[in-house]
Amino acid sequence: MTTASRNRKVLVLKTELSPGDALDGLGLSGQVEVVDRVDLAMDALRQGGYDLFVCPTEDLPDICSHASNDSLHRIFEAMGHGFCLLDEQGQVIWENAKIKACPVPVQEQLRATSLAEIQATNPAEMRGRKFAVSCNNVHLEVTAVPLHRTDGTRRIAVIAADVTRSHVLQQRLDAIDLAGSELVRLNVEGTDEMDVPSRLHILEQRIISSTLRLLGYDKFLIRLLEPGTGRLEVVIASGMPGRAENIDIFASSEGNGISGHVAASGRSYICHDVESDPLYLPGLENARSSLTVPLRLHDRVVGIFNIEADRPAAFNEEDRQIAEIFGRYIAMALHMLQLIVTERSAARGQTARNLAASIAAPLNDILTDAATLMDQYIAQDDLLGKLKNICNNVNQVKEAVQSVGKQSVKPLGQIPHQNTSDPLLSGKRVLVADDEPVIRQTLNDVLSSLGCNVETAKDGEEACSLVAQQPNYDLIISDVKMPNKNGYAIFAAAKDKNPNIPVIFMTGFGYDPNHSIIRARRQGLEAVLFKPFKVDELLEAVREALKKCEAH
């Protein structure tokens, strides 16, 4: 601390602190004088010699009546809020630099609203009016006070606090509350009315719209981490070129760009300028900056969320905090969807219990993140209220999960054999890939009896080889998990040969480590069958897939 800062002379109006405590609170050393009335403070200021004047905000209107004091002019210039003095017609008599810095439309709105508010009061009243002014994306909390002069005229003292940042934060918290509710509820409600691919498609659309609301951008990639391999697979993309989606990225800080670094370290990364950042890998065309946050399930990193912008320095620390909270919702929603996929053959009550146990810690993490964010704005009750809304939303999600277990269970049966010809299926070439012989044989029997020419493959490698040799299949039905190559590898090989060929996935109880369903659904997967399934479900999916193909 410099010698000058150690010898400050400070005047304090109306405080319960002792002079020593006042100095400590201000981080200063020196001489402090405390007065308890505005007129005494004005007398002291006229005598001069003070380096700092401290007063409660509520006393500013009274102080404004002494605005002719040259010392006060300097004080009003240095104060944290905007201040202006208006005449009875709303014209500016004096204003400080913070008011002058406001856009002209904001200044005009501020003067007009202040004049209207004061004119609405009884002329004999000295009481001020508090109101809000919003214009040109600037949000002000305003106090206007009438000042009566000895000649019978009035002045209007206006104090304007810029609350734009907290207002925007409040809107973002509203959006987080809404987005989190939409993402999570999608996976715990209506499980009988909507299949998983349809639910995934809606989830993708909601993530896109929520990212636009929260951060103002719709160009992003979501990559999930493959257990074991460390590969970061693209599961959801919006507005990004194919070259960005096709880059092989692993959870490693070496040679895997920002996404690999974030997945490996678990720490978010703001790239202010892609041209000067050595970690950045090509993404959005004409990208200038990016924000990448980890997707977390409690203490585990399960993926990354990468947003890109076409201007430099587009993201700040507040954006990072918002994206991290939203990223937790994304991770939880995708995880819950995966549980629903893998546990459709289990009793619904057990599925609900597994969901509840799985999301308990992530929900608590969301609350912790939100509480940390709100601690930065402890003086603003409206923002603290948003934390309560998020708490309520969490409780409602838990109730929704519990309600799933109370719903009736629809029976699932084994596939019976049929011997009925079907004109739509007759002569169609179908490839069935599954590592379970009983599944291959059963689907072969059912489809062959309806006129299909069926070929089978015992694993992913054999299926890919058949697709490469004979690319003229009318339909492919593949298990998701198989040795050598998985269902997505078969899907990709088939689409590479014929983009219009329909593909149906089968899946049973178990985790899909390669996120084949999620990835393929984005690229045109026709349907998903959950083992054990009924023949009606199989044939409905097959007929719908072939009808769509013939319509092209």
C-alpha cells in the first residue's frame, strides 16, 4: 500500500461502524470522521480536504439537494451508479459520466420515465419512486426523488443502477431451469408412448434450442467417451461441417485438440482466438473462438460439449459456468436414455429404482453448481429465487422417476413362427447380423416364411464383408453389440454403399459402449427393437422401413 493510500482522509455518513472498523472495511489506513446528518456532511465537504466520502444509498436523494456543491460534482462523477439532476420538464441540469455513457435511447427513456413517475406523485410529497427501465438491452433499477426549492419549483434527482448483467443472468437461470426440466423429464415420462429413437430425436432438438437460448449459439458438438478405448464419439451435432465430426479424438491432452484436453483434464477451456491457440483443431467454418466443457456424471467425465462462434472472444467466465451446469443436464439426460434402452427387458419398477439411484448424485451436483453461481449475487433476492426454482425442479424430477415404477408393465413375448406370404416382403433381400445363433435362426425363419431372401452374419466383421461384396440389400437388421465390429460399423458400411438402405437395430440388456443407437439415429436409423420382442413389433418395423425406402 502506498503512502498516499495509508493517509486517506475519509468522511462517513450515518454508519454504526467505529472509525477503525470503517477504515478496515475500506482497506485503508488514515483518518475517518463520522457524521450522522446530511447537513453536517455537506458542511464538512464544503470545508474540503477529504479524499473519500462514504454514504448509504438511501441518503443520496437528500444529498442531491446540495448538488451545487463543487465537491459533490466530483463525488457524483466517481460514484458507482449513474446520477442526473432534471428540471420540472425532464431536461438535464447535470449528469455524471455513467449516464452520458448510456445509449441515447436509454437516456431518453430514463428521463421520460423519471418525469412521468414524479408527476404521478402528490406535489407536496418528498417520497421518491423506484422503478425499472429497460431499453436497447440495457436494464436499470432507478430511484427518482423530487427536490423542492425555495422558489416553489422542483428538481428531480435520478439514481440509476445498471443491473443488465444480473438481469441477463436471471434470464439464463430461467432458461437452465426450463432446459433441464425438458431434457430430464423426456426420459422419465411417456416411456410407453414413445420409442427410444423418437425420444432421442426430441432430446437432440431440445439441446439445440436450449443451447441457442442459453449461449446464443447453435453450432456445437457433443461427444461421449467410450469406456476402455477413450475415444470421443460424436452423438449430437448442430451446424458443424462433416470434417469436424469425422476427426478421431481421444481423451488425451497430447495431439487431440481442446476436446481431448478437456476430457482428459476434466476442466473447461475457453479458446478466445482459434488462430493463436495451438490446441484448437479445425471445426466450424470461419470459427474464431470456442467454449468446451466436460460432461459430468457426478465425479466422472463422460464426454464433452463444444460450442463454436464466428467471432473472437465470444465466450466469458459466465458463459463457462452456464455451459457447465447445462452440460450436467445433458450428461444426465443421455445417461438416463441409455438406461432406458438397456433395461427395457427388466421390470419397470427396477428400472425406475436404477434411474433414481443413477441420477441422485448428478442432481446434487447441479444444485451445487447453481448455488456456487448464485453466491456471487447474494444481495439479489430475485436471483436467489431461481435457485429455489431449480431445487423444486429437481424434486419434481425425482417424483417423476418414482412414478415410472408405478405404471403397468406391458408383457414382452418371444418371436413365434409364421407361414403367411406378404407382397411387401416377397423377394426382398435382408441381411440379419447377430452373434446369437437362436436370434439369427428365428429371424431367418420368420422373414423367409414371408417371402424374404435372408442372409445371416455371426458378427460385425462378417456383416461388413457381406455388405461390401453385395451392396444391393433391401434391408439390414443388426444387433448393436457384437464381436469384432459393432452395429454402428455395419450401419456406416451400409450407408456408405447405399445412403437409402434402411437399417434396424436390435438390442438387449446391457450397456452400449459405442453409443451406436444415438449416433445412428442422427444419420437415419429406421428403428430399434428391444429383445425379447414380439413378431408384430418386428414386422411393423420391417414393413415401415421398406415402405419408406420404396417412397424415395
